[in-house]
Amino acid sequence: MKPVIIDTSVWVDWARGKNEEKRRLVAGKTIYMPSIVIMELLAGVRDKDSQKTIQSTINPFVRHNRIVNPSLKDFARAGEVLSQLELPASKRSNVVLITVLTRKVGAEIVTSNLRDFEPICKLLDVMILSPS
């Protein structure tokens, strides 16, 4: 069974009580969290309760050594993908980097942002998990 990476969009949906079917998709699977997803989640914090919620989400990944950090090679690959797909770096860098890291750990991705992820996942041969 392949591990999974959950995109920021899904974590945000879950915090809002949405997309519970995606929670069932990942049940029993090993989940990794890219450090860039941590950055995106923390960028949305506006109060102490949100901070606690995000921290309690992140902590198990830290404890179990399931944080995926990009290397120079990963950043270079992300740049190549942006160039190949003729995407503006400022708008798609995070999505490309998350997909590069998903491929790096041999995982599948769960996202609510299919429009942005599909062409990148196709190019990098990364499977997007979605409910049947």
C-alpha cells in the first residue's frame, strides 16, 4: 500500500468539516506531510485556537519523522516542471514542490485542488487519490 501526502486544501476542508470522504480514502495508510504544507497551514492562522489546532495536526508527523523536506535537487526539479508546463513560479511553485515531494517518497496525493495538481501529477506520474 502506497503512502499518501495530503495537500493543504484537504487539511483546510477537514478543519471546516468538509470532504469527510477523503478521510476514509487515507484510513490505514501511512501519511507524510511536506514542510511546505506546514508553512501554508501556519500562514492561515489568525487566532490562538487555530494555532493550537494546526500544531496538534503537525505534532504527530514530527514525532513519527514523517515530515518531508525539499532538497536542492527537489527545488531544481520543481523549477524544471514549472518551465516544462510554462507555469508562473509565483502562482504554482507550492503545488509543484508538493508534487515533487510526493513522488520523492513514492506516495499518492490527496487534494481538493484538482485543477492545479492534475497537469503536474500527470507530468511527474503521481497518482491523485479521489473517492470512487
